Amino acid sequence: MSSAPMFRDRIHAGEQLAQSVMAEFTQLKTRGVNSQPIIYALPRGGIPVAVPVAHSLGCPVDILVAKKITFPENPELAIGAVTSDGHVLWCQPKRFRRNQQSALEAALRQAQDKAIALQSKLSSSRLPVSAQGAIAILVDDGIATGMTIAVAASAVKAQNPAEIWVCSPVAPQGLSEWLLQWCDRAIILETPEPFLSVSRFYEEFPQVDTQEALFYLQQHNQQILPNNQSPDAPMSR
């Protein structure tokens, strides 16, 4: 399969992904499943992709921050992932030696601190929603190893949703089967080979900064608020 760009940008990818997610959700409704959807974007890059999906479903966008755990000498190699609230997933934990324990703990703390800091920056645009009994739909702009979205799914599972979906415009071949350990459904639009990196499948793939992420969240969630309700007011769940 060609490794040429498949999406103009994240918004275009989100619009394409929204069609597939909506089709799956419609089929679920025809079978009598009435659980409401909630979109969980993995910031920051997953937010522009998640917004068109949430718009098509008429549901809010929340965030779920997860960061790769890496050693300083090789920051590109993920040895695990952690969410801001402390859910951890290690990659092949048996390969770690006992004398690496202190280094692993330091790497874990550093990654979780980054996740907490990003969550704090974006918290002003979040709505008070709960995944309990809902269809929790996790969205990212691309999946490379699957570690961060898998640990995000494990964090959502603790809230007892009806189902967990993992959704992305692009991921390597075969990864969706691996992801089904942590979710009920994996929706991946494209699985090109060779994969190499998420960015090569987008014509435009700039870094999403915090202010841009806040803008997308605020713009969408203000439309979802009933009767111009304040973001600090409680929502019915």
C-alpha cells in the first residue's frame, strides 16, 4: 500500500473518521442499544480529529491525557505509557532487569508529571461528563505503537462504560487486533505499510499547541451545553 498522504489535515481526517463511527453507532442503535456516546480525545493532536466525530454524534468532547514512558537516553522508544490519573501500561515488563527499577520509577514519574501538566492546561474547557453506562469513544490522530491509547482505554474502563471504542484515521496493519484487548471495537480507516510514522500520511501535520486545543474544545462544547449552561455547572449523566 502507498505511504503517500491520505488526509489533508486533522480536520479532514476527523470528517472521514466521523462517517465510519456514525455508521457503526447507527447499527448499534438499530439493535436497540440506547447508550449515549462520549468522545475522549487524546490531546493535543487527537482533539481536532475528535471534534468532527463528536459533532456528527451530537455529544461532548472530553480529554484523556496519556504520555509515553521513555528513558532519557532514548526518548523515542516507548517502554510504557501512563495517564494523568496514574493508570500504567508497560511494554514487555519481563525484559526489565531488577537493577533498572529506580530508573523505571523515575521515567514513570516524569511521564505522569507531563500528563498532569497538560491536563491542567486543558481543564478549563472540559465538561463534567461521566463514561458510566456510555459508549466511550477514544480518538487520536494516529496510532503508532498503541501504548498511549491502550492505557487511556484502561483508564476509561475504570468508569464502567457500556462499551469502549478506539478510533483513529491511521495505524499499522494488525494493530487493531492487539487493541481489542482493551476495547470492544477498533475503528481504523487506513492501515498502510510501510508505516514508519503518523505524520507522513497527512499533507499538513503541524504540532497542535495548547491554545489551539483549547479553542477546539471550547467551540464544540459550548454548542453542547444545554441552555447556555456554565461549564462549571453540573450536567445530568
